[in-house]
Amino acid sequence: MSGRHRPHGPRAKMRAAVPARMVELTIDSVGARGDGLARLDGDMVFVPYTVPGDRVLARVEGRRGDGLAAGLVEVVEAGPARVAAPCPHFGRCGGCALQHMDEEAYAAWKVDLLRTQLARQRLGDIEPAPLVRVPPGSRRRATFAFVRRRGDALVGFNARASHAVVDLERCLLLAPELTAVLPALRAVLAATVPEGGGSGGGDVVAALTETGLDLLIEAEARLDLFDRERLAAFADAADLARLSWRRPGSGLVEPIARRRPAVVRFGGVAVEPAPGSFLQPTKGGELAITERVVAAVAVADPVADLYAGSGCFSLPLAAAGHSVHAVEGEEGPVRALDAAARQAALPVAAEVRDIARRPLLADELRRFQAVVLDPPRAGAAAQAEQLAAAGPPVVVMVSCNPATLARDLRVLVDGGYRVDSLTPIDQFPWSAHLEAVAVLRR
């Protein structure tokens, strides 16, 4: 709890003392995390896997913030928006929260996530554009959790609010290639990662590139020669483009097999991102965002691309004729972006810089006619302050968090910008995550 003290004294004890009990509730709405909301004796109750109009039997389990957390026991009477969830893992896997809600209600709820946060920042007069939908089955990047257990390896996603791993058979969100590799991945992890002790589990960052799968395994195992040979044989048998290994916390990536470059294309420009680098989760979502970024920048030049990653926006902007100054906090993506720009002879200057700690200041911003930024979920509070004071005529903000987006938009609007357009893009189906592209001018 950074910057805050944990609660102490009688109030903390009173809040913790919530007896478990069975209650019957009627769900009124769905909250920001995808849980149904009901009222009980003046308290808000959060009940997962419910929809408005459901009458349910629930078990109150304790406090959650200023309300109560409850587990769903039985749907006594279904609400009008309830449908059968299509995935056999739904309810156990923590990846999806809303497969049980019909399409119309779900789409409305997604846009309301954005509207609610705008209203909290006194920006309720901004009307989002229609929701852009990215279909399930197209996700090209995922981080799988794994754990070693009784001679085997479980590989999948974490259960809801838990470190337990739900062993994945199939996933309706993922591109088929990502789930097809799981049986062979389980086998090699079971043979390579020891059980128990400080290891026994980890993560696998998987990306489907244009040239095949790119896997980065993160685990504590110390690899010997036989382990490396076993992993290289797995890469060959699974026809991976690239396989790498990283010990958690080390920051050092060990190449295991690079059978061919793991290539993606941004604006038609081939890039080989560093292992584990950020990639928009779907190609359709990336294209929808990029199209709006390039259109918003129009003829403005030069352009600063902040939180640039491996060049998702920098390279399309440069290919469209703009001079781009790309800023990213990690060296690996900057090296990949710089190499791709040089190979394509594009006007991109790339800089390694932590924007959260060292935002571009007024004297640095003056030379740009447009700024594009795609910050992490924490948003870009420090950079928004600088843009509000001395930003260019055009700012395009891409965000995966409606709350921090609305907060940063408030700062920019107070600094004299107006929001020309705000487009929600759902490339995280059935979850509480929402992408959005905001175009601001002054």
C-alpha cells in the first residue's frame, strides 16, 4: 500500500469481523471488475458470475473495500441478459469474467466502463464512439502460468483471485497455435523444472509472430547441458521460431533456440522484438488503434511517440512520411525499433528513457507538432502535466485503463485541450479490460 498506512484500531477490527452467511440477493448492475452488484442491509455486495436481474443464493465471505465479497452458490432466477458460458473453464479460470452475459448487454457494459470513469473526472459530456469489437480466437499473445505437481506440469491461467493454475485444455480467446503447443510445453517443463523448493513454477510468455511461435520461459531452474538440449529439441519438434529462458528478477534472457527470426510487422515494416516484449494482444486491435493514431496525427510533423515499445506506432507513422522521435524505457524494444527503422531507411530516432520518472519537459516538447503516448495501466500522470503546460497542437493517448485515462484526460482538458474523439476498442473480450484511443487538440 504505497503512500498509505494500513487501517489500525477498532474500525479495522470491526471491518474484518464479517460472519459468513447465506443470503438471497437480486443483482442490480455489474461493476468495473465484472462482478454483479447487489445491496444487503445498506452494504454493497459483489457477486461474481452474475448479471442484472439475477436472483441468487450467495455466501457472504468477508469485506471487499467498502462493501462485502460473496461467492455465487446458485442462480435462483436468471436475469434477462444471462446466457450459457461457452468455455468449459469458465468459473474456474480467472481470465474471463463475463462469458455469461449476452452480447448486447456486454457491449453496453464495456462502453459504460469508460463513461463511468469520465463522469468521475467531470468529463461526462464526452460521448465515446461506438465500441470496436475484436473477435475471440484472435489473441496472439498470452502469459501462461505453470506449476510442477506430482511429476507433471499444469499450464494455463491463474484461477480467480488465486495463484492456483487452471490447466488449460482450450481457450476461446487465443489463436489456435497458442493452445496447440501446450501438451508439448507441459512435457518439457515437467522434464526441466524441478518440483518444490523455491522453484516448481513460473510463467511462459507466448507470442504468435508471422514466422511462428516465440516463447520465453521464466523459471528458477538452473539449466545444465541436458536441459538445454531437451529444450532445443522441443523447439524443433514444435517448430518454434524462437525459444528463450529467463530467471525471475534477473533481467537477463538466455537464448535457447533461434530457428528463424520472430518477425512482426508494424506499418509493413519487419521487426524482431526482444523476447517477452510488449505486443498488442491482437492484430485486429493493433490495426484499429494504429489507423486512428495515424489519421489523428494527419500532417503534423515532427511527432514524439512516447512509451513506443518496439515501434507499433513509430514505424507506421514514419512509413506515412513523419519524422518520429520514439521514447521507450527498456533497451530491448529500442534496439529492435532502431534496427527495423534503419533497415527500412525510415526517419526514426529512438531513445531509452523512463517517461514515468523523466517526462519530456516543456523545452523538449516545443519542437513537436504531435505527441502519441501509450502508457501502461498506471497511466502517464507526470507526462500529462507537462503536455498540459506546453504540449503540441495534437495529442493522441492510447490507454488500456479507463480510470487512469480519464484522470490524464482531465489534466489535459484543464490545460486547454479538447477531446475530439474517444474510441473504445475491445480486444480483451469477456474481461473488465478495455482499450481506448483519445484524440485531443488545441
